[in-house]
Amino acid sequence: MAGSLTSKTVPVVEGPREGPLIVTEDTDLLDDLLRLCAAAGVEPEVHHSVPEHRGGWETAPLVLVGDDAAERCRGATRRRGVLLVGRDQDDPNVWRLAVEIGAEGVLRLPDAEGWLLDRIADVAEGVAAPALTVGVVGGSGGAGASTLSCALAIAAARAGQRTMLIDADPLGGGIDVLLGGERTEGMRWPDFAESKGRVAGGALEESLPELHQLRVLSWDRGDSVLVPPEAMRSVLAAARRRGGVVVVDLPRRVDEGVAEALAQLDLGLLVVPGELRAVAAANRVASVVGMVLQDLRVVARGPYGAGLDEAWVAASLGLPFAGEVPWEPGLPSAQEQGAPPGGSPGPLSRFCGEFWGRVLTGSAAS
């Protein structure tokens, strides 16, 4: 089974998929390109010049032309997805050749191997537009960040979005518990702890528990409490390549793994209860998170202390206001009975619906 995931337990692909068209007679270059295709789990079609059969050049998901074959590819149909590849770093004619065959770019191996491997895998995997990725972090202990993360994910899934919920807080008890799925079969974070390089998005999605129409990456009940930065980077990148929506439940502390998660977010929500101490704590969290994440917004949560309201909370933090989640008296008892957060009509589900209505249409207030 081919693939580039180093986890001992997670398959990357189920079998070889359609790969690029390779045009070259350079045996050393061909060996390199075949090795990259094998790492991406694809089977290429190889020719010495433009294929004579109809559609070979025109319909291939990607065309890799060796610089030795560029002259023979003159006159081929102009199309997107053509790359000129070679090994000679000092060839002065390379850009002229690229223009003549309509190549989108010029790659030199071995320097560009990592980029080219990702491009081959992206094309074979059918990568969609990157997912809108939202992180949720509590401004203080007990702010309700995990509850909001679950509710946002459920709302997105019910709105028809392909949705993944990722628990980046190893000390949070497992977000699958909030969704009533701690016994649902599927992989958890410890299974991905050794992941490096590229993780296939489809294999990741299929390996995770499915709860309430969304996929969930949570923690198990074991002792592991560490996500290496490389694993966080690889797994989140794979989740984002699947498109739709990714919601990340974040801890208040920022280590190297959490910093990798923050770097891949489109925006973050800082959940702040309406209490003086909570606002003071949130200021410290915001200063650390804001060092990595540029778009951080406040979600105020009632009830409020004397003289406080949602506008005062947001103004005190100096951050954009994303909205208010009022106190919902029946929420704790509903969760104890197995109802997922935001699963029933109420202030929480209403906030989530309005939030996605703004963000997914690109009209979110800044």
C-alpha cells in the first residue's frame, strides 16, 4: 500500500489512483518522478513525447514534461496543469522552453520534490477549496469553549457543510464525550501521533468516528497528552484539504502543537464569560493567541456581573465582537441526558446559525 503517512496504524490510500502524464526519456529524471508518484499513491502514464492516442495529453490530471522532452512537446494543445521538470539548475533555456509548451511553472529536482509530491497528491485526491477553519478558545476556565465548538460543528453539518471537529486540547476530557460518542469506533489522536509529511484527507476523514453528521478527531481515555507539532500540522492540513468547515477546540495554553493549529486557522473565537476575573484572564489568553492568529474575535457569554454587558466585554479586550451567547438554563441538564450542545433550538444554536450565515457568505463583520 503506497502512501506518505508515517503513522503505523493509519492507511493513506486504499490503492493506486490515476496519476499524472510524464513525458521524458531521461531515465534518472523518470526514476525520480516515478518515486514521487509512488509516494503519492498514484500510477502515472509515461511517454517519450506527446501521446498519440486521443485525450492522453488533454485529459491527464497533471502533465510533467522533462526538460529533455520540451522540444518534442511543441505544438501540443495548450492546457492548464503542465509543469516543466528537470535536474539542471543552470540551464539558461528553461524558461523559453516553458513558454513554448505553455507550462505553468518550472521545477528543479531535488529542491522541489516536496512541493511536487504535494501537487501530485492534490491532483489525484481531487482537492477542493480549503475548508473554512475556525478555532474556539476559552478566555478563562469553564468558559464553554468546547460546548461552543461542538455546537458550531453541529450547526455547520446540519447546514449541509462537510464538517470536521478537531479536539486540540488533550486535557479537556475528549470532545467526543460531549457528543455522546466516546464509545464510537474510529481513530483518536494517539493513532496519529507519529504522523509526518502528508496525510491523505480522504483516509483521515474515513478513519474518524462519525457523530451527528460530522467527523470527530478526539482523544482516547489513555495517558497520551501530546500532539507533536509535525502531527498537528499534517493532520490539520489534511482536514482543510477536504473542504467545507473545520472547527478546532483549542486549549488556553499555547505549546508548539497548538501554535501549529493556530497558524492554520482562518479565524478564532475567544469565549469570555461576563465576569471581571474572566475578562482579566481573557486578556492574557488573547495576547498569547494573537501572536500567531491575526483574526481573533470575542464571543461574550452571559450572565453578566453588575454593570457589565457584551459590549463592555469586547471593548475591554480590544477585539472585534463576534456575538453573544446568552445563558441557557436547560443546557447542562440536556447534555446530561445525552443531547449534543446546540442540538436543540435555543440561544446557542441560534448564535451558531447566525454566525455561519455571516461567515460562510463572506459578510462577517471585522
